Amino acid sequence: MRLSKEIVILLVLFVVMAGGTLWYVIDRRAKNRALPPVAARTLAPEPPALPAPPVELGTAETERKTIDFSSGTAVVKDTPEDRAALEAGLKDIAEATKDVTFEAQKPAATPKK
């Protein structure tokens, strides 16, 4: 009795899949047994860090300093790079506004009675 070509291919695929599954299960069990006992492992997620105390803006503490809101709370930073960027920005603003003037509005004429 001769097996057809399709049956032989299916049998080979089945043997390869069964071997791969067995290898995976045996490897996984070996890795799990190598871990410490469940009681020694930490299963709970890390508790969140305590939030920073609120920063009051517009005080002497925050004057001419960088306030970083990227973490969700205000963090006051005062590094040399931040100070240099702040000074450069203030120079740009002063340069851009040095020729800008605004005239005061003339009072509207009040009707005489």
C-alpha cells in the first residue's frame, strides 16, 4: 500500500508541530521551576510615587526659573542650561519689542449740554 503525497506532507507537518509544542512545554516548565517560589516573588505592581508638593507660581522661589509640567505636576528647575535659554529668550523678546510703541487712546469727546 502506497501513501499519497498529500498524506505524507500532512503527517510530517503534524510531527513537526507536535515536536515543537512538546519542546515549548518542556522548556517553559523548566524555566518556571527555576524561578523562586511564588511566596518570594512580588506579584503586585509597584506603588505609584508620592506626588510632589504643589508649587506656588509667581513667588520669589519660581521667579526666573523653569517650571516643568511634563510629569503632570509642576517641578521647578534652575539649571545653567535653563538659565541660558531663559536669558536668550528674554533678549529675543526685548529685540523684537524695542521699536513697538502704543499710543494712548484719545478720550472721546463728551457732548456739551
